[in-house]
Amino acid sequence: QVQLVESGGGLVQPGGSLRLSCAHSPIISSNYFMAWYRQAPGEQRELVASIQSAEITYYADSGKGRFTISRDNVKNILYLQMNSLKPEDTAVYYCYATIVLSQYWGQGTQVTVSS
């Protein structure tokens, strides 16, 4: 069974940093597509950043220059380093993975940016 477990969310002041982690099943190899999505209250879930293989990454405009997605293929962890956080980054952040035609989601971790 494929599992994705996020951690690292919390309350942070504007301008602060957080690093989200997503511990995943080993079956999700480095070749598979993984991503971070987020969903703010009353909004649709949106893509934040994605990674496939070691260096193919994508960032939504909202996070360019501030967020960095990476993966540790030995520890089976996906990361999202978030710097210069803004109140509009407040949302539940979800880890996502695809294996062939199947899609998997984590349970989400809350990020709140507020003074």
C-alpha cells in the first residue's frame, strides 16, 4: 500500500521559513512524479511545485524564488523548503504522487502565516 505522510507545518510569522516533509513508501522511486499542492479555505487545490527524477522541477508563479522542492531517494522523503512566507501562503499543503495511472495523496499539513 502506498503511503504519503506530511509533516512540518505550523504557525510562522510573515517572512519566516518552514520545511515540509513527506515520508513516502519506497515503491515511489525517483522516476515517479511527485508534487506539493495546497488548498486555502474556500479555494481550489492548486499545484505549488513538482519534481520528477533528480532535476526536473516545476514551480507555480506563487512560489518561484521562494520555494524549493527536493527529494531524498535514500530516506524516501519529499521536501518543500519555503522561505519568505507570506500570509497568502496560508493553506493546507498536500503531498502527491503518481505511479503509472494511480494517484496518491497525503492527509495534508496546515501552514499558517500570521503575525
